[in-house]
Amino acid sequence: MAIIEAISSNYADADTASFDFTSIPSTYEHLQMRGTLRYSGAINSTTPYFKINNTATGATGVEYTVQNIRGEGSSAYLSMSVAQDFCWWYSVPALQNSTSLYGEQAQNYGTWEMTVFDYANASKTALCMVRCGMNSVTASYNIASWGCFMWESNNAVDQLTVYTPGSNWFRGSYMNLYGIKSA
Amino acid sequence: MAVWNVINHTELGSDGATLVDWTSISSSYDHLIAMLSTRADSTAIGESFKVQLNGDTSATDYSYTNMYGDGTTTIQQENQTGQATVSAYPRMLGTGDGLTNNFSGTRIYFFDYSNTDKFKSVLTENCAPSKTTGAGQGYIYLNSGLWADTSAINQITITASSNDFESGSTATLYGINGVA
């Protein structure tokens, strides 16, 4: 019996606004999301935004905390933000596609891995641990980061959405979702 | 042959100082990974827990290097030798966090754990984000630990440094295979 199973694979054959995993079954202990990202927007780079259960509002009082450690070029940073209406990652694992300061390497995609612990438990907040990175070939714009975000709701996680506001993920980007069993 | 295998899954039905005491761990895998979802039965913002191997509680055989940070902007680092735990400060939140049901997430890797020609190396990733910024709030922690012993790991014990783990805390131990 396989302990890790692929739940869904999302490959962007064309530029796409988001990777949206819906109706995630509650039959696993943990989830893992893994993939590579590139951005088709007009700025040099972007960070992924996340919504859990399609919730991206602070109006209900159910908000996100984001915290990470990262190295960017020759500097290291520790950052934490609370009461966020959505999850956004400080560092930038996705280069822009068109010609720009950093974006000339069309084959260059950032990396992303995220684990959601005990995601189906309706008595716990949603805790997501993230590792990601991006390296530019020609510019000193390189990032490795690690940390987490937390969604205050106790609801079981049944939907994960990765998007980039106002633009698209470039074709060739992909995200896969895996389930990890405990029995 | 399955690559990942569940060795044990534990969920605390009541508060307890010990999360797990996994004994008689089979030596038939290449690596072990523990995945934890834990909360402290404490009024503090957070409490730490410790990881000990083969019942060795003496403050001589473990050493570690930690990189960690709280709700400030200062990254902290320390390294210690002659310690009584291989992973000293992974954190879990208590009621001082102000958010009920906020559980930390932890992943612990035990590399080549049954090789009797090697000391045992352990890598810990732990996140305990709170809903308030500032010193002592929120916690992210990376640890590289060493148990200076060539014995195969056959026991892993995870205990709270003070107070208890809260009921509902979970721990799963996986055995990871390579090519047969």
C-alpha cells in the first residue's frame, strides 16, 4: 500500500491565473504540494499568494500569519506578518517571463514545496511549512527561504489555491498535490 | 516494495508529558522521518520539547546547531555540545498565543539510522506561528543534531521540556526505503 499518493497534478499548458486544488479528500494525515513557478506579469518577479478553502478575507476575523527565514543575495532576513487577509510569501520563487532585469532566461523556474500538517482535523488551525528557492543566471537575485504560514480557521482544509494577483503563472509552471497517510 | 512505510501513528487522547516513546524500531529501513502536530498544555506563549535516542538521557552524547527566529527580525543561531537531547528547542504553542487550537508542525529526519559504523545525524524543521508579532511570539526553527553513538537507533522518545503536550497532538513515524 502506498503511503504517499498523488491527489492531483496541475500543469500549465498555457498561462494560467491559478492552480486550484478543490474537493481535497480528508483521507490522508498530511498534504504536500510541490512544483515550479514562473510568472508572466510586468514586474521583475513575484511571490505566490495562497488561499485555503477559497478564503481570502479578514472580515470574518479568520486570518493568516506568515513567517520565514530567507537568504537573498548576500543578506539574510527574518520576517513575520499577522492578521493577513491572505497568505503571501515574502520571498520570490517566480521570475517574470518577458524581457526584464531578471527575466531573460525563459527556462528559469522557481521551486516550491509545502507541507500541510493534519489538514483534515477540524480542531486545529491549518499549519503549512514551506521551502522554496529561485536563482537567476545573470543577475544577483537569488533566494532560498524556509518557514510557514498559518490559517486561523479550525475547518478541515479541502481547497488550496495558488495565485498571483493581476497576472498569470507562465506556461510550464506546475503544482502537484500529494497525500501522506498515517495508516 | 513501498518506499514510505508507516511504523506508528499516535494521537494523544489526554494531556501528557511524553508524546511518544517508540521502541523496538525495526532496522529494515534506510531513513526515518517523524511528522508531528503538537500543542502545549501551558499558559505560556510556547513550550519546547526534546528528542532523545535509545533511552540515552545523559548530557554528554548529543550536540546540535540551531538557526531560529521569533516574531522579531533577528535571526538567532547557537551550537552546543554535551547536551541531553539531539533537538533542543522545537516549539509548540500554548494558550499565551491567544489562539485556541493552534498546533505547531515538525518534521524530523533520522538519516541512515541503523548503520553501526556512523554517528547518527538528525535534521529538524519546526514551525509554530502565532497571531501576534514581537519577541517570544511565533517561532521557526531549523536544527542539525548529532548523537555521537554508533548504535542503531531503535528507540525515539519525544518529551515536553516542561508541562504537557495537549490532547490531540499527533506523531507519525515513517520508515523510508531505498532500492532493495
